[in-house]
Amino acid sequence: MSLKGKIAVVTGSTSGIGLGIATALAKQGASIMLNGFGDADAIEKERSGLAATHGVDVAFDPADLSKADEVRRLISATEARFGRVDILVNNAGIQFVAPIEEFPAERWDAVMAINLSAVFHSTAAALPGMKARNFGRIINIASAHGLVASANKVAYVAAKHGVVGITKVTALETALTGITCNAICPGWVLTPLVQKQIDAIAAKDGISEPEARRKLLEEKQPSLDFATPDQIGELAVFLASDAAAQIRGASISIDGGWTAR
Ligand code: NAD
């Protein structure tokens, strides 16, 4: 599974699943462009720690993925810094929970921009270089919500279904090349994005945090256990490897059985 010498961009990699994926790719020898928001000192600690631990080149770009021109600039900045993009992991994402009629239009626009439109812009910007070299791996982090729906998550579910769609189109348009595009569809993974939802359940139902966790899992995830950022990272490593050359346009679940029901 060695990815020695490969160049990877992982969007939203200052936290959670993105950080797990960046770490797993670096562990296999890939150099990494990190991206995301957060405390500058904490990000620098992650960046230098990853580089030192795995002996790879790691840079950070603060592009705001809600803005199309910033997304495209992230790809050109990576090409300028590292020479090319071999692996593009579209991971950055946000959540907002409300019934449709109360869903703020501004939150709809933000979720669509970051969770869906950014995938289009980064893919469009990375493909010419990948095609010129006849190699690429595009890995889109969709969700169980790319395959099935839940109430009160209209923007997220629509965006993630869209990510599954763009994954298939990208795979078809690159089918005769050495570029592959696939989606990973996680169920519940215990990250800050999900912790916020657990805290909201605890507050709303007047229950403890462990009870709220259990409630969240029981509703959707038959294994009653979270998937981890490390596990998602290892799946991304596999999809980036030569062994996955003929996996194209697939949506691979890692969801404790969520979508098996
Ligand atoms: P997280 O909140 O821990 O991390 C999100 C990352 O995206 C952070 O690095 C954040 O800084 C970055 N980000 C947010 N807005 C950004 C912007 N405008 N520009 C650049 N970066 C931005 O969330 P997570 O749970 O690790 O989620 C990562 C991805 O996995 C998302 O696409 C999410 O939808 C998906 N996902 C998560 C779960 C889960 O259970 N946690 C399940 C399925 C899918």
C-alpha cells in the first residue's frame, strides 16, 4: 500500500475524519497539503508533527471552501508547492439541523457550497493535471446520508446525495484513464461535528452525554459503535493504492450496518 512520493490534498483536515485520512496517507509516505479552520498554533503543531513522525513534506493552506475561487486556488497552490496533485480527498463538510420550513436559507447555501459545490470546483481544477499525467485518485467523503435520508437534515442529505452523483460522473468521464473517483459513506464517527449533535440531544431530552450517545447510535447504527477517523483513513489509503485501480464510481459504506436495514 505504499504511497511514497504521492502528493495528497485533504480538505478539512484540521479535525476529525480529514485529520485521520491525512495521517493515514502520510503514514504510507504521501506528502500532504492540509486545509481547514482552527487555531493557528494547533494547526502548526499537527503539520510539523505529521511531517516529523512520517518523514514526509506537509504544508497547510487556509482556503475557505465555501468560496469557489478559494477552492480552485487550493488546487493550484498545491500544484505550485508540490509540483502536482495525485490524490484529492474532498472531505470538508458542515452540518445544520432543522425542519425544512425553519431551515435558514443562508445555512442551506453554506452547506451546499462547502459539502457539494467545493467537490465540483476542486475536481474541475485537479483533473487537467491528473489527465496530463494519466494518474489520479479522487476520494469524496459522502455519508450514509448520501444513500438514505433523515428528517431535519435537508441540506446535508441533498448535498451528500449530490456528492454520490458527482462521484459517478467523475468516474465515467475518467473511465479510460488512470484516474479513479470513489465515495466513502461513513455512518456515525465520533468527531466534533457529531459531538455537537450529541450535546444537542442531551440538552433537548434532559439526559446525560453517555445516554445521548447511546440514543444517537441506537436510532441509526446497528453495531452501536462509532466508526473511527483511523478506519476511514485506512479505506482512503486502499482506494489510493494500485489495488483499487478498477474500483470506479463506487460508494463504499463504513457505517456499522446503518444502510443495511
Ligand atoms: P469536523 O467538524 O471534525 O471536521 C470538518 C473539517 O472541515 C474541519 O477541518 C473544518 O475546519 C473543515 N471546514 C469546515 N468548513 C470549512 C470551510 N468553509 N473551508 C475549509 N474547511 C472547512 O467534521 P467530520 O465529522 O470530521 O466531517 C468530515 C467529513 O465527513 C464531512 O464531509 C462530513 O459530512 C463527513 N461525515 C462525517 C460523519 C460523522 O459521523 N462524523 C459521518 C458521515 C460523513
